Amino acid sequence: RDWEYIVIHHTASSSGSVESIHELHSKKKDKSGNSWLGIGYHFVIGNGNGMPDGEIESTFRWREQMHGAHAGNNAYNQKGIGICLVGNFENEPPTDAQMAAVKKLVGVLKAEYNISSQNVQGHRDVKATACPGKYFPMNEVASAVDLPVLGSTSPPEPTKKPEIELAQE
């Protein structure tokens, strides 16, 4: 898919998982009265209550490269990757593990799909909502870059074979 945006959300709840969000979203209907297909996000990042802290789990929407149902704005649903962190960031900030995970995920997606930092938006930037909450460091996450994982090493540079000098007679 030709992704142009990343939209960050919070669950506004203390616990959650891909399964629990999928179940909740399956009960929702769009403006025309049609049922949602299930979870509206492409990725969910756990906080230790329902999913391991900092765990990133993709959803069927990402695996099938399908539009989202998360932004409340058609352009951002069609061209935006929805990332939801479990927690209520109106009350407290994300965990350290969630911050490390969301920055890594955003950095990789930005690099892979050539998405600029300006196109990494909080849900509040595309719809009238407080999401992802006043304690979510949006600028820090939007400026994330794809860095190598700590402890990993780059592949060694290929070595050049020494040139053999031929003795002249």
C-alpha cells in the first residue's frame, strides 16, 4: 500500500489487547450502519495489562495491507497506518517499554514507506479528540528514526584482495 501517514492513538483504558480491542470494534457501526470489520488499527503496543509491556502486535489490517478504521477521517484511514498504545495518556505517560517500542516502530515505518516526521500525527491532529492524550510525547515519537537495535553490529566491509606486484625482469 502507498502509506503516507502514521496516526498515533491510545486506548484511553488501563488494559487491553489486540483481541479485546477487536471484540469492542466488531460491535461498532459506521455512519451508514454497517458493522466494522473489527479492530481499526494496524498495530497495538501493550502496557503489561492484557499484553506484555512494549510488545508490538500487528493486526489483520496490517497483514492484509488494508485500510484502517481509526482516524475518523477518510484520507487518514485510507493512507494512514494506525498505531494504538494501551493506556490512558490523559492520566499518565506511556511506559518506558512502550516508548522504546513506538519509537522503533515509527522509525522503521518512516524509513520503509518514506513518511516524513510531519506526517506522523496524533489522532487529535486529524479529528477533534484528546487522543493520544496530554502526556503522550508526540514530537519525540514523530521525530523517531530507524536506528539499529542496541548490541547489533553492522556487517563487515568486504575486504579488498591485495594486488600482486609482478617482478619485472
